[in-house]
Amino acid sequence: MAADATLTSKGQTTIPKEIRDSLGMKPGDRMTFTLMPDGTVVLRVKAGSITQLAGKLYKKGRKAVPIEHLSR
């Protein structure tokens, strides 16, 4: 998918609606731009926050593991 956008004099642009919709972007989402050696720019959407992950790994019947026992 490709879409055009314009850069303003303040260095701002609008991500085209088709791209936002495909990425599931919502107002307030954060993004990371990475410039690759060949000049390609990679955009990654960082939706949500770490607090939204709370409880995602819980399984009924399992005991909590103390943080000291987690391997790095």
C-alpha cells in the first residue's frame, strides 16, 4: 500500500487515512521512526502503554513467580 503526504513548514505531516486504518492507529498512539542505511524509513506504532499488559500472562491455577526467580 502506498499513499502520498505533504510535509509542512513546521515539519509536520498527516498519516493518510488508509495507512492509519490498516495499522489500527488511534489518536494518542505513539510511533517510532527508524532510518535504515538504504534511506528507507520504518514506522512502528507503539499503541497503548505497559500498564495495559498487566494480567495478560495470568493463567488460572498457576502461582505467581517472584521477580528474583525470573531469568534474564
